[in-house]
Amino acid sequence: MSRISGFAPISNKQAKILVLGSMPSESSIVKQQYYGHPRNAFWPVMLSLFNLPAGFDKASYAQRKQLLINNSIAVWDVLQSCCRAGSLDAAIKMDSIKINDFPSFYLMHTKIATVCFNGAKAEAVYNRYILPHIKSQFGHLKYIKLPSTSPAYASMSLKKKTAIWSDSLKPVCAEYNEINK
């Protein structure tokens, strides 16, 4: 079992929402793309959230990243690196984890007000290893747990995942758009 490393965040200084996963899947690492597994629901959910026309699902990774940036959404992972066999969060060797530097990230991205967890593992690791060290300095952050978009979380349909993500993020996106008019 070898050590795997995550990616730099998709972000800019205008980001207001941060979506956190745990660690990229094997498919994502091979492609060097967040949510690169063809059955991961993340990109279909994002395309639905922004009511994009049919055909945008064929957009390049660069175009998809730009869509997030244009809509004030940043994407990152809780873990910078870990040892894991396969792609499942349950296979992460917890004694091997290295956490990303959230204090520095939040200081550089001062407009982030909402942090969304893409699944239970991201939330659990963040709450255990990060939140206790940052809550006094970044107590303004609002947290939302969302169902994992991973194909491994098959007990919920894409339609249901999309509805929950949309119900959670559309009001936040609308609020930010209203503030910035």
C-alpha cells in the first residue's frame, strides 16, 4: 500500500462555498481530476444545480473547473495524503493521514462562509482533526453535510442526491448572488 496525495484546490479568492471531499479516488488520481470516476455524481449534480444546457456534460475539465470558479465554489479535500488500498474511504489508514492546511486556506479565501461535506468521511475527519483547532478563529463558517456523490454510495439515486444538493446549495448561491448585486 503506497501513500497517495490529493490535489491543489479548485478555487480563487472570490470563493464563498467550499465543497470538501476526503481523498480522490484511484480514477481521479489517474486522470488528475476531482471527481474523475465516470459514475461519480459530482459533475452531473453541479451541472443540474446551474441549469446548464444539454451538452455541457461533455465540457472539458478546465471548463467544469471554471464553472465552479464563476459560481464562487471552491473544491478541495480534507486530506492532503494518506495510505489507502483502492478508492473506498473505509480503506484509508487513519494512522497515515496528513490533513490539508485549512487555517492558511481560509486566510487566503476570506469570503468563504459555507463549507459543504461531500460525504460522511470528509465531515468526520474535518470535525475530529480540523474543527477543534480553527473554530475560534473561523467561527463564522456554516457547515452542511451532503450525501456522497461517490458511486460507492449507491443506496441513494442520482435524482435524490441531486435534489438534496440543490436544496442545500441553491439558497446559499442565491444568497451570495443577492449580496453581490
